[in-house]
Amino acid sequence: MTVANDTTPPIISSVSAFNITSAAATITWATNEASDSQVEYGLTTAYGNSTVLNTSLVTAHAQSLSGLSTSTLYHYRVKSRDAAGNLAVSGDFTFDAAGNTSDQLASTSATTPVVLASGGLSSINTVFIIVFENNNWTAIEAANPTFINSLLPQGAFAARYYNPPGNHPSEPNYIWMEAGANLGLTSDNDASNSNSTSTTNHLVTFLKTAGITWKTYQEDMPTGVCPLRSSGNYAAKHNPFVFFRDLTGSNNSNDAFCIAHNRNFTELATDLAAGNVARYNFITPNLCNDMHDCSIATGDRWLKNNLPTILNSAAFKNNGAVFITWDEGEGGPVIDPNFSSGDGPIGMIVLSPLAKVNFTNTIHYDHSSLVRTLQTIFGVMPPAFPWLNNASTAADMSDLFTLSPGDTTPPTVSITAPTSGSTVSGTVTVSATSSDNVGVAGVQFKLDGNNLGAEDTSSSFSISWNTTSASNGSHTLTAVARDAAGNTATSAAVSVTVDNAPPVLSSVSASGLTASAATITWATNEASDSQVDFGLTTAYGSTTPLNSTLTTAHAVTLTGLQAATPF
């Protein structure tokens, strides 16, 4: 008889939150096979809270969350493990007390189990932000830009991306993309002591603290100076970083840190080719190419000429992401009655090996969503860093990305005891060694393809096996190691023989009898040790030393006997 091993996790689908109140919610989902139920939830994608595991194996799952805080955005994901021990973990979802949820059902494959570790936004390595100027998306559509139109089928598009309500003109929107708020900087004036901020709570300072590199590339920016002042086609109002005093040496045009991080756009191609590009890159075309002073067609040509350099780079191909957007809306028809036409929607196009392809959603986003997304990508978020101002309540843009596995490297595992070919009886220890590029979550031992005890989630990776529970004869042991991302690996099989039946004794006889000695001989049907109990009654009372040599022909000599005495 052949027993098939089940190593496939359940398929999770139809994840949703409903019955949402100010303090509670119910999370439901489905699986394609009977499995258990658990929800992890919290204020960030680190979660921190879990529901009690429901071990009932079902295909329709429901878990209630309670003790929630009002007016708070919650992240959650669901977990289900089948009877064979295979674990599936969903992507990240959100809801708040107002009943708003993030619809990521399209990201949960109907045919492929979703198993994540650092997947989703945290799988993105390098970010490029390209910001154009002053156009509602309806104006972009009307201009019919050939290259921009060609990008839409290649990535994901947010059809309801707005500038923050009433946030105009340009400069406060660029500030918002760095800090999650305009910080009271509401003009288009150049940076100065009166038009800058001393706060250190903004994105790139968080990145610096976390050891993450960043640069801004500004087209036609003057070189060799900290570009606090507009010059020619360079507009300081389109460079958010010069308005933060901790980045400019308190408005010092000769500040070395500012000069090192504010670079002319011509350097980007060189940095990409040399592999020296930072992890976070903010790109602003000049006043003509960003569609501010010139046409949409001009900006489209600029993008056609420059974007391929990014898309063909190793930095982009290795899970990079390009966000193409506009700073603010400007007139046009009202698309959403809850928002002014002056606020958009503006365009947000996402290109990435991890982005959904030919995908459009209608989730409401604004620049706060971009900030929250960037904080999540780079891990500069609670508890180590606060959400930046309005990013604390914004929806991130994870719905535009596939739920990439992130860690796809399986563990390694091998059984160390018992050894292959050995004979076992009674209770023995079965042990294994296992390693993983991130960490081993557990090892499940199997006997003839069936689970042998529970998964061992300790670092010892061993169990006690009572061999009397198995039939005598040949058996196969394997170990299945699992990491936190759901990757599994099965060890090489170890064959053992279970022998819990005693030897069969035959041909017992006494020979070589003298007045004080005798030799006892016998045979066994399998190799075994030798020992004789003897005495004047069936209580015996005397025993020969144990001969531990395993043999089928046995002979033991008795000495010191009494003459004419029956033994």
C-alpha cells in the first residue's frame, strides 16, 4: 500500500471583516480543506495580538476580535493549518471602527496558497518616487499621453489618489509627501528661516536613524550647493528636503550633508549603472518637464526618455518599485462627490516586479497613504518610529502589490537518530538537525508518511517514540522542517526495523555434567545475549554473568555445584 504525503498548505480565500463596532469585529475566511482557525491583529503589520487557536478543522472560518480601541486602524491576517500540519498565512488586511476595510481579496489567489513572512510591502528593496505637477487624472486622460498610457497595463493604478483635502499650492504637498502633513508651510516660497521647520519627525531622518540610504535627484538643480533657492528651471518648492533644517544645517547653502543628498538628476543614470543608488530616491523633473510650465506631452516625452533607465537597472529588477504621481489636482470634473475637483483624483502609477499587472483599484488614497506605504516598506514605523502625522490613519497602498512570498528559501533538515538500518525497540529518541536562512519554525516527524507526535517547535527537534505502537518489521522515518514563511523541506528517509518480539528459545540442554559443574546450551531464532538463572528451586537464586555477545547458539558454564544435588 502506498501512502501519499500531504505537504500542500490550505488555500485561503474570501478574507473579510464585518460586524465592526467601536470595540469589536468578526473576521471570516474560507479554506479549500478542513483546517484550524486563528487571527493575528494589531496596530501595525507586526500585529502583537492573536486570537485563541480554534483547533476544529473546518473550511468556513470565523474569529471574533474584542477589546478594540475606537477610531483606530487595525491590521490583521488569518492563519489556517490542515490535519497534516501544513500552515497557510494570508496577506495583511485592515479595518477601522468606521467599517472601512482594505479589499485585498484579489491578491489572495484562488489556486495558490498565500504564505508570507516579510512579504508584501516589506519585500520592496529600492523605491523611486517621480512627481509631476498640477494635473487631475482627467486632464492626463484627455491629453492621451502615449507613453504614460503604455505604463498602465504594465503595473497598478490607483484611480482615487488625491492630494490631501484643500492642500494647495505645490510646496505644502511636497512637504506632505515627506512628513504626512504640511507642517504649516503653506506658501510656494523658497526655504528660509521663516519658511522651514525644525522638526526631525519626517521620513528621511527616520531612514537615516535606521541606517537606510536616501537621495533626491532634482533636474537642473545647481550643483555644489545646498539648493535652498530656486534657479532657472529648478524650483525649490518642488524639493521637500530643503525645508527641513536638520537636513540643511539650518538653511546653510554650504552644508555638506545637504549637498551629498541633493543631487542633480544627471547623476541618477551613473549611480544606477554603478550600483550606487540609494534605497529611497525622490525624483523631480524641471519646471518644464514636470508639466508645470509645459504640456502633458512634454512630461510624457521626458518619462519615455528617462524611465527605462530605472526599469532596466538591477536596483529596480531586484524588487524595486517606482511610484509616479502628481503633486496636486487642478480643476476638472468632480469624480467623487466627497472631494473637491481641485484635489484630484490625480494619477498614481506603480511599477514593480511585485506590483499587480494591469490592475486598477478605487480605494481612496492621498499623500498620507504614500507616506504610510514608505514607512511600511522601510520598516520605520511603530513601535520603533511613530506614524508621521496623517499617515497614522491613512490606508497604505499594499493593495497595488502582489502578496509576494518574500522568503522562498526552504529549510534544510536531516534525521540524526536513529541511524538508517538500525533495529529499534521500546522507547527511543528520534532527533533531527535543521537550519534556515531566516529561522526554523518547527519540525514534524513522520512514520511511514504519517505524523509521529506533534510538531516540535523547540530548538531540540526531537521526540520520544514508543516503538511498541508500531508493528514489528521495517518502517521509514522522515522529518519535515517548516519556516515562518511556510516553506517546507523533507529529510532523506531513514529505514529502521522495529523489533519488540522476544527471541524464540529452543534445544535447551545440560551437558558436560560433573560433580561441581555443567554446561547449559540452547538456540534462539535471532541473535541475542546469553544468561542462565539456576538454583535448588524454581526461585533459582543464582545467575551467571551476562554475556552480551549477540548469537543464536548459546553456551554458559555453571560452576560451584554440589554433588548429587538436583538443580
